[in-house]
Amino acid sequence: MIRLLYQIGRADFLERTRRYSFLITLAITAYVGYTFVPPPDAHYLTVALGTHRGVYNSAWMGSTVALMTSAFLSLAGFYLVKGAVDRDRTTRVGQILATTRMSSALYTVGKTLSNLAVLSAIVLVLAVVALVMQLVRGEDMQVRLWPLLSPFLLITLPWLAFVAALAVLFETISWLRGGFGNVAYFFLWMSILATGAMTTSLFGTWQALADPLGVSVPLNSMIESCKRVYPDYKETDVNIGYSILEKERIATTFRWEGVEWSAGILLARFAWLVAGALLALIAAFFFDRFNPSRESARVKRLSPENGGVDPAEEIPPPSRHSHLSPLHPEAKAFHLSRMVAAEIRLALTGRSRWWYIVSAGLLIACLAAPANISRQWILPFAWIWPITILSSLGCREEQHETGLLVFSSPGALWRQFPASLLAGIAVMVLTGCGTAIGNIRGGDWMSLAAWVTGALFVPSMALALGVWSGSSKLFEVLYTLLWYIGPMNQVPFLDFMGATSAAGDQGYFLYYLASSAFLIACAFGGRRRQMRLCA
């Protein structure tokens, strides 16, 4: 059994790492790791205790890079490894595996190990970067391997093992497999970060157990060392992430020698490894073994009993003598409105009545609420709600393998492409028009201009990312990040929809208007490239 488990994980790991995209991922990882260690005269910090940081010795370098890795790789890494089960589903390899004696638990655990191996390779690159950056920064040239590597082994990897298993679990649960699961994980990740921030008042075993990211394990020790050197330092002034210092202000340093790993802390971190293993076994319970008999409600509605087509029905032989009459000129004419309506119907196919009920509720709330409340709080939710519809723009043909059919139609580039874009804009207008009406009633024309820009920018972004990536995942991740950091946190220059008054008054929407034109051009070029490849 262990040998079979090893072969499952190894085969999947090699399949992923033998791509140029994986080498590009490692190169990007190395650059990101470089930014985790700011130069001594830099005006930003990544692990900041007020305006203080540790001397760049092995302990500080290892813990700093490990903490940043735990935070950011647990988000980006989830989306990177999620798709292992779906790959077997789309390539039909899963149906072959399902006929073997391999158990569901063995399969899900093997996929979890493969996910963990991919994430571990990235962690290894970051550990090497931490070692190199210690020598490059040159504040302490004595390399001590255990203080440098132990944070990666005991803080980062146990948490990433849990993330690897969680990715498999999301793939085995049908309603978490797609775009909804991608968005749901982002909010889960945010709540986990908040949980880690609340555990700083705990100590020892309980601290390591309650904090899945392990951020608070070295943090208390860092705070104690900092307060010994700077007694006026407030221990609540802690930031993990990119924090900007004031102009002409450089961080002051103190010496920190690393974490004292007690048996309780080690057991608590090991508990997260066990939790990941249990999660992989739980995923086996939801795993359908690629069984086509477990049909979705949508497939059942199309069954022969409900008026659908029976695939087993005998097809009559083709006639030897056939004659095709020429198309009527009216049939060859292009009707943009019909094409847009067809694109909207395709986008809305399979939506439950609850989706429409929530959309109607958000629309009514936008109309009924005061203009500023509608703009700041309701519109962001109204425009995140259709994310799974927008994410299919540009990649629906590849997902359903209809590209050869669609791209070979007459004038597809000049007909279907603008229809897809207009369909996305129509969805944005329909879901957020309540706010636009409020802006018109209040005479807030700058906010209305920002709203119009947002209704154009989001579909343009979805179309460009869908065409070039061939997947809905990239848009779902980037759009959720931008939505959360910008409109939800009231950051004007990242507010693409006019949720803040400053976004309209200060003209930030003009940047997104220009970005929309650029994204449309990129999407157009990508679609033309796709059509040439299909020719």
C-alpha cells in the first residue's frame, strides 16, 4: 500500500513539475523571496515590530521568510495545487483509475502528498533564498543551519500539509470544486489570518495549536527581545506583510537568536500534520471515483424521461443522396442583440433559483438604501455575486471543448468576441443598476462615471484573463483579491467601482478606464491567436 501511495504521489508530482510553467513559478518564487528581505536602507519591512526589525542573522532570516511563506503561499499555493483531481477528470485518466482496486482513501491521500510535494519544492527554493540573502545583506555572516531551517520545517510545512489536503477536499465536494470554492477559500484564509492574530496572548503549546500558520510561535520571543533593547516599544504594534515606513526613516535593529522549540510546541505543530492527514481521509468520503452515475441536478433535468436526448438511441444511417439548400440572406445576417442574448443565456445556464433571488435582493437593496450606503457597502457585494458567471468569459470554449466549432464560424472574431464582452457588461449593469440609479437621482455624476468604468473594467479583465489562461481560476483569484483590498477596505486608488467618493472625485476611475481598453486589446489579440491555432 505504501508503495502504491508513493507511486500515485510521485506520478502526479512529476507530471506537474515537468512543465515550463513550474520553472516560471519557481523563478517568481525566488524573486518574491528576495522581496521578503528588504535592504538595510529600505523604506519597507516585512516582519515589523513598530519600526524595529531583527539583525539579519540565520534565526531572523529563517523565521521572517518562513512566516511570510506561511501567510502568502497558503493562499497562492492553494490555487496552484488545486486541480489535481479535476485534471484526472478532464483527461479521463480518472475513469481508468476508478476501475482498479485502488481505494478512494489511497487516491485522496496520494493527491494530498503530491500537492504537499509541489508546495515543499517551493518552500525549498525560499529556504535557499533565505540562506543566500543572509550572505548578501551581510549583517551577520555566520550561517547556522538549524535556526535558519527549523522555522520552515516546524512552522511552514505542517500548515502547508493542511492546505494541500484542503485543496483535495475542495475538489471532491461538488459545490466547492469550481468558482464558488475559490472565492470561499479566500474568505476562509482571511479568517485564519485573523485567528492567528488573536493568539498572541497565548503561550507555548496552546499558542502553537490555536495558530495554524504558526505566526505567533516566534512572535512572542521576538517581542521580548525587542522590548529589552527598546523599552518604549508597544507589543501590540506588530505587522507581518509589506509595511511602508515614513519617508527618510530607516528601521532600527535588535538581535534575536531564534525560537526555543519545546516539546509542547513540537507536538502542537505535529498536530497540524495529523489534521492534514485526517482531512485527506475525509475527502475520500466525498470522492465520487469519477462515477458518471452521480449526475448533477442539471444533467438529470436533461435526461430522456424529462425530454432530453437518449445517448444510446440508435442514429439512422446517413442518406446517400443529400441536398443542402443555400441559406436565406436573412439567416446569414448578423444580429448583435441576438448574439448577446445567446451569450447571456449561456452564462446563466445552470443557475439555481436562489441565485436569482439573491441577485434580486441585492438589486432591491441598492435601490432602497441611501446612495452612499448603496455605493460603499451594497454595490461591492452585488458585483462579487456574479463572479462565477464573469469568470467563464473567454475560457468557456476551452472548458467545454467547443473552440473548433465556435472559432470556425464566419466572422467569429468580430461577432462572438464583442458579444461576449457586451454580455459581461450586461450582467454587471443588471446586478448593480440600483446604485447607478441612486447616483443619477443624487446628481453624483463622478460616482456614476466610476460605476460605468467598473461595469466595463471587470468584464474586460475577465475576458482577457480567460482568453490567455484558458481557465476561470486566475480571474476568480485576482478579482477577489482586488475586490477585497480595494472597495471593501475603502482604498481609493484600488477602488475600480466607485465605492468610495474619492475614487470618483480624484479621478482614479480614469486609470481603470484606460486599463479596460488595454485589457480588451489583450483579449482581442489572444482570441485572434486562438483562432489562428484552430485554423
